Amino acid sequence: MKKPLIIIALILASLSAFAAGEGIVTVYMPSPAGLANKLAADFEAKTGIEVQTFQGTTGEILARLETEKANPVADVVILASWSDGLSMKESGQLESYTPANSDKMVPGWIDEDSMLFGYSASAVGVIYNTLIYPTLDADWAELADPEFRNDIAIPDPELSGACKDFVAGYVNAYGWDTFEALAGNGMVVPGANRAALEAVTTGEVGVLIAGVDYNAYSSMADGEPLSIYYPESGTVVNPRPAMIMKSAPDMENAKAFVDYLLSEDAQKMVAEAYLLPGRTDIQFDNRSTLAEIPQIECDWDAMMDISSSAAARINELCER
Amino acid sequence: MKGKRIFPAALIIFLALLIVCPLLSIFARAAFPDGHFDLTSAINTLKENENASMIASSLLLGVLVVIVSSIIALPLAYIFSRTEFARYRFFDIIFMIPFMTPPYIASMGWILFMQRRGLMQQLFPSLAFISDWFFSLGGLVLVMSFHVFPFMMTMMKNAMLSVPSSLDEAGSVLGIPFRTRLGRLFMPLLTGNYAIGALLVFVKTISEYGTPSTLGRRIGFSVFTTDIHRYATVAPIELGKSASLASVLIGICLLIWILQNYITAHRTYSLISGKGGSIRIRKLSPAAKGAILIFIAAVVFFSMIIPLFSVIASSLIKLRGYGLRAGNYTIGNYIAVFTEDKQGINALLVSIFLAVSSATITAVLGTVIVTAIRNARKSIGNIIEGISLLPEMLPSIVLVLGIMLFYNGIYRIIPIYGTIWIMVLSYVILFLPYTIQYVTSAYSQISGSLIAAGRICGAGPLYIFMHITLPLIARGIASGWMMTFIIAFRELVTPSLIAPTNTLTVSTYINRQFEQGSVGKGMAMAVICILFSTVSLLLLNTVINRKKT
């Protein structure tokens, strides 16, 4: 007797899916790829809106947006760098919107114009290979000591948004001395986040500074010989902004996707991917909490101004 | 008879649109930065310190690779044409392997092998000092030479085979010692061929993107191709700079092509006339034989075993942190390629689609073009042939950049930019020359008397084509299809420059996993890619050979 009911429910559900919004939403999002795919699939299942994703590093996403200026494609753009998000806002590319559940977000992870929605966040730390260094708790500056000579790597801040924000925040607070000393100590730039993590995992270098934490937690869960800590003089926690493009070909779907990112289901997936969820009411125990991470005082406007040139400077310093 | 004139003209216009317009849009982009003619920005680009030094290092790389690949290829060419080893045809197949392995995969293999605490140091910790040396210009030259040497080897082997032993015997009868004969007789006859081979290796080296984009990037060594790519894809995008560099590269390639034509006309000797001369095989002493075997083994070891071992081993390692260690092996990476997300399987499907569609289109188009060339007046035929072979003379990154600029510009008329069809188009342009060459050589074996016989029996042109010509050139078309299929399957330049959102091919999937994902998964896909091309080569080869009998 229940069968007809189920069929009716199914028909209704599919009808409502059609009504809610057929069509597509194009989302540009950075790693982790697994999370991006899961979010896209779940959103498709819930709304019937097809998600076209372009996955790349923050640098690649910005480049893609620039090439497509004449024919905009993206509806929603997610970056791993808050300062890059702020500069997109400054150049007038973003649409203001108040998503559902925005009241439950971590204070400060949504900007005052309601254009940047930090639906998740990562922090960078020191990731080290435990086969080479059984324990380590050196502060940033101490890693320039001779014992770490030629054994330090940093992700390319021109590719990794998280690293870029950290460099900007650290330089803004403490100046260039530490990075200059590290570069003088033979620090290398193996590539974006994953390539840098690969270098410390295989032991090509023993220590990775400014490595994003969620990658490290996930490798550690796989059993790789790695460990991570946040040095005592502090790090930068950077909310990863999701933004609606003013030029979005499909504005309604874009807003629906941002609403979805702040939904409880999406936020749980964020936490499962070892990222810090954007809402305060999501519980997790697979990584350090926000309160446990020592932070540098962040002046995001000042950081936005210097972040790109600082990132370029790191690459110059480390050039062999 | 009107159709006879209109068709070639239409074909020329079509090919010009297809191939020449994209190239012109590069020059346009470089020389007309704001809509009016202005070379200053192009010249300023070239004057920039980093670009000037990049051009110098590109040319240096080309020269060094020519030298090193000559050192590898010349002895082998001699061994396989003039000594007992010429009989072992099996080496012909062995030396196809470096060619079958895409350069980006081979250099990833080398990186994984050589890097600090990498595979080599895990196997032989005492060899650690080699690693520091390897990640330098020297290592890059070595890896590129090991990829390109079979090319020169084959050319020189064929040239040496065409020098009849009678010349050498004449010298020997006159009492000239072996060394003098080698230096005064044998080598001068081959200088023309060697010059052509060296120029081709040089062009191939400065046109190559795969190795510089992996190993070159690792050591901070920029060349033309990587800089053109960087200016066109990484923020801040500077297409003008990219186009200026591409224009210079086009100039260099055309210059070398002219030089090569000059040498072909003036410095090669026709040694085969009338009755073909015989080749006398040199008997070898056991010691010489041993030395040669060691040399061959060393070349095989460096050009094939190291990169393949490294790629396969990396695809089987479970936890990267523990490396080569008992119990740390898994086939999980292969399973993950297919099951973890849709990306892996989609990349394979996209690559197969691109390979099949571009191979089929070029087979049809190439046959039409060659048929038109043979039926048109000589001057018209030369124009058609010249345009359609242009893509082979130029680096693919330049052509793809041109395609990108041109179709971005005419998006309102032909909206294929940003879709998969622009990739199909680009593949067709890049690989058209292969089909043309295969079909042309098949055509040249058909005697005119067959066609005449058909005419006498009253057959029309279409009937003759369908029943006489086509069956005879079918093998040529099939070989062209096969070559295109294999090369298109692993093509890297097109997808890394103009792939639409969300579209990965096998090559970009491997690259992405290697750079930003799981190296194990990337290398698993690399093994799949190599297996796929090798198996399809063998399969198609047997099918084609069976057709013959």
C-alpha cells in the first residue's frame, strides 16, 4: 500500500527539483578536490542544479577569471586566500548577498559588505617528516638555524592562497628578517601545496613551513610519517571566501549554492575534509580547533596591499 | 572542368583559415598591441633581461642536446648499419620505446628517481651526490637527449646504409687505413645528412614543452615554450609578451627550415644510382662485441629502464613517506584512478574521444588534400602542401597559442573557444602533417599505368578513386590514423593551454596529480597511458598487416 505513496513522493520530489532550478551553476574552487567533488554531487542531488566545477589553485583560478573577462563563465568563485577575495571585492567584481545561516558563522568570517563568505578555513603550520625529525617544536625564526640547512621548503605563495596570506600576515607583523634568513639557509619552493607536502612526505626536505594543515591531517590519517604544529609566535588562520560574481550568468543558482555551502550538511563535509568549518555550531575532533591555534594579529586591508608583492618576493629570495 | 580550378582554390582558402590565420593572429598580437602597428612593446619584451637570458638559455639547451644526442646516436647508427648488430631487427623495436614514452612522463620518472631521498638514494644511499648534479642544466640536457636520440639514430642509420661498401673497398684497395677512410671518405659523405639531423634535433629541442615544464621548472630553467605558456596562463596574463616570444620562435624555426632545405639541395650526395650498392658487414672481435653490448645496455638502461622503473615503482607505493620497503606496495592507486572520483575515467574517455575524432578527421582531410595536390597544377599543389605541412615545422605551443588568440577573437562568429571542439580542431591542425606524409608516400608507390588501365576500361574518376587508388593507399591512411591516434592520446600542449573548464585529458590528469595531487595516482595513470599506446600500436599493426595479405 505504501508503493503509490513513494512513487507520488518521487514524482513530487523530481518536479520540485525541476521547479527549484534546472540549469547549471559554474563554481571555481581550490583544493581539496575530494571535498569539491562531494559538495558538487550533494548539491546536485539536493537541488537538481548541475554543478560545473573548475578546480585549480588560487593562482590558476585568478588567471582563469582574467582570461574570461570578456565572456564571464563563473557564477561562484571560491579562493583559498581572503586577501585575494578582498581585492576582487575592491575591483567591484562581487555581488552582495545575505546567505541563510550567516548568523551562525565565526565572527569576522563574513565581510561587512556581505560579499565574502568564509565557509571554511585553514591554517598553515610547520609540517615535518617524523622519520627525519622525531620531534620538532621550533619557532619560525629558529628554523633558520644551521641544523636545518637545505632541509626546509615552503609552498609557492604565488600558487597557494593560504601560504600567500600567511606570508603577508607574518611580514606585516614581524618584517622580512625571518624569511630572508630562511632563504639564506637554503629554503626551496617545490610548488603548490600538494607538491610541497609531497616533498616533506618523501623526505626530499625534512620540514615544510607554511604548509596548509588540512592536507597534513589527511596524510597523517593515511599513515604517512608526518606531524604538524603551529609555532608559538603565531600563524594566520585564513577563511576561504566563497563569492558570488557580479557577472554571474546564473545569479539565482549562485545564491542557492552559497546557501548550500553554509548548510549543516555541507559544513559537516568541510569538517570531514580536515578544514575548520565556517559555522561555530559544527562539532569535530579530527584536528586542532580554532581556539587552540596561536594567531598573528591580522590587518587584512594592509595584508591585501602587500600580499602579491610579498609572494613574488619569496620566490625571488628562494631562487637558486 | 571548372570544378578542377575551384576545388583547389577552395582548399587553399580553407587551409589558410585553418592554419595560417591563427599564426597571423600571433604576429598581429605582437605587432599591433593597441590596434595600430607598434613594435616597441614587442621589442621591449625581448629586451627585458629575463627574456633575453631565456632566449640564450633555450638556444644553449638546443645546442647541448644536439651534442649529447649525437654522442649517443652516431655510434649506434654505425653499429646498426655496418656491424653484425645490423641483423638484429629486434633493436629497432627496443629503440622505439623512448619515443613511445611521452617526455613529460619520462622526466617525472627521472625526478622521482633522482630527487633527494628518492628511489635512487633508497636503493643506493651512497650515490646521493649524483642527485645534486642531476638537478641542473646537465640533467635536463641528458633527459632530453635520451628522448630525442632515436630520431637522429634512425636518420643516420638510413644515411649510412645508403653509402655502398664499394666506396670503402676502393679506399681499402688503395691501401688507406681504416681510420683515414672513416674520416676522409665515410664521414664527408654523411655531413649533409648529419647537418639535417642535427638541425631537426635542435628544432625539436627548442620546441619541446613536456620536459622543460616538469624537470625544467623544477630547476628554474625557463625556455621559449615554458615562458610562452606562463605568459598565456598564469596571472597576470600577458598575451602580448607571449605572442612576441612566439613570433621569435617561429622565426628561428623557419630559418632553420630554410637552412635545412639549402643543405639538402647542396650538401647531400646521391649515392644510390642504378644497381644498388651492397653493404659489407664488418666482422667484430669478441672484445669489440662486448664493448658494443655494454654501450647498448647503458643506453637502454638510461633511456628506458630508469624512467620506466621509476614510474612503475611510484605507481605501486602505498605510503610515499616509507618509499621502497617490503609491505609498502599496493595496487590501490590504480583502483583509485577509476573509483575515487569521476576525474580519472573522464580523462581517459576525453583522451580517447579526442584521439579517435582527430585521427579520423585528419585521415579524411589528409587524403582529400593529398589527392588534390596530385591532381592540381604543380604550383598550386606546392602551395597546398606547403600550408598543410606548416604545423610540422613549428612548435605545437606556438600553433595552439595562435588558435587560442584567433578563436577567442572570432568568438562571436564561430563560438568554439572554451569548448571541446576547439581541442579537436587544434589536434587536427597539429597532426594533419602525419597523415599527409603517410598518404603521400603511399600514393608515390602507385604506378600511373594502373590509373591509365582503369581509364582505358572506361572508369570515371570517382570509380578509379574508389576501386583502384583508395584500396592501394588504404594502408598509408591507416598508418597515419594510427600515428595520430597514439600521439593525440597523450598530447599535452593543447589541453594545458585551451582545455575548457572541467575537462582533463590523460596528460593534464597526470600533470595535475604529479604537481598537486597524489603522485601515486598520477603515475598509475602514466603506466595506463604507456600501456594503452603500446597495446594499441601492436593491435593496429597486426590488423593492418593482416589486411595486406
